[in-house]
Amino acid sequence: MRSAPPPARPAALPIAVPVPVAVPMSRAGGDGTAALERAGAETVKRAVELDVASRFQESLVCYQEGIDLLLQVVKATKDEAKKQRYRQKISEYMTRAEDIKKHIEKEKEDGKYHKQIRIEENATGFGYEKLFQEYLTEIVSEVWVEDPYIRHVHQLYNFLRFCEMLVKGPCKVKIIHLLTSCDEGTGRSQQISGLEEIQESLKNYGVTLDIAFSSSIHDREIRFNNGWMIKIGRGLDYFKKPQLFRDRIWCCDLDSHVLLRLGGPQTDPCRNPLSATQKDLYLQVYFLM
């Protein structure tokens, strides 16, 4: 089994970081562009902050979003001086974004790519599709899941939802390898039967589920055969329990779930506890090829 490289701070890019455009103080504008200006300026300001911090993947996304907003300002404004000023800034941001993109691609080619994603407690909109779709390219055909806690009912449901995401594509997964620990208590038969049911269900979609058990597994990681590896502190088990009846209409929609807080044992299929030592969710993403 391949071991993950130690997290490394990305090397700084040689080209100077652009100065962010000034944020308009007024919310009103004669041509109706003030809101767009503020949004664009705030977004590129955040891009520059992330850039300076060498958080290049996140800064690239902000640059791209900020550029799009500022292009809308240029299109909407009638002030020629403003148009020219924004065109110049947009050109700077586009150049910087392209440099960052090349830098990221080179790190991937060199096998040095690493980023950390932090998702705050109580955040919503972070279902499995949101977290993993970026890495599920069409060439993915084999997946490895290492998680010691695919035991209880809610954990089996989580794994099932993850498998559903893989089946939906756009990748063409043919085999999923699951390495987990065996429940040594009264829930052992339920764990085995649950995994076997998932295994049989996946066969209907031409997917083989290979199940293995280990008593020494501790880390949680997911690997795809296109080179991506994601380490998640809580594995697939990072959602709060929905409030009975009040949230039940969304209980199976993981994008509507919030990140879990401190909690104890439970049996609800939609509830997943957070250990007392961790409140936020951290993902470590590596490209190993």
C-alpha cells in the first residue's frame, strides 16, 4: 500500500501577486453595477490573500470567480474610464490565474501536489458529490476505501451513498475495494449482512465490491486509480443527526446536512457523531502519479 507523502507547503510562484482592486465604498451606482463591483472586488481580494498564503488551488477558484464578476461590470458600466481600469486589472488577474494553473499542473506531474481543505462545523452543502466529484474523472475505474468504521447502520448507509455516487458517474467504476474493521460485538452479523447486500446490489451495475477486514487499520483514506488520494479525519462519517420530523424531509440529502458537533453513540441511520477531539472537518488531498 502506498504511503502518503508528508504535507508540504507549496513553493511560492516567482511572479508578483497582483494588487486587489479597491472595494467600492458605496452600495449605490448610477449604472446599477455597484453590487457587482463589490462582489468582484471582495472575491479578488480573497484570491490575493489565499495566493499570498500559498493556498493556490483555492486562490485559483477565487480569481476565476472574481474575473467573471468584473467582466460583468465591464459589460454593464457606461463609464469608459472605469471600463479601462477594470480591463487592466482583469488582465493582471487572468495572467496570475494562468500562472497558478501551470504551477498546480507541474506539481501534479512531479507528484508533489497537496492541499488541505477545511470545512467548518455547521457548514452545509458538503455532500459526497461536492467533496469528491472534482477528482472523479472519466478514467476512474477502481477505488480503494480504507475506513475502520463501516460497522453500524448509519455508517453502512454512508458507504452505500458513497457507492451510489460512484455508480452515477461520470466515472466508470468497475471495482471498489473496502478495507474496514470487523465489529466484534453484537453488531457483527448486521455489519456482514449489510456489506453483502451492498455487494449484491453493486453487481447489478457491473461493479465488484471487494471486502477485507483488518484489526490494525486506523487511518481513513480514499484513493482513485487516476492518482488522487483523499484523507478525511472522520472518513465518510461527518454529518450531524437531523432533527426528528423537522429535518426529516431532507434526511437523505447529504448536501442539506450540517457538519456534526460533539455527540455520543447513536443508531439513527442519518446521524454520524463527531469525536470530542475534532469540531471541523479537514481533508488532505494528494496527487500521487
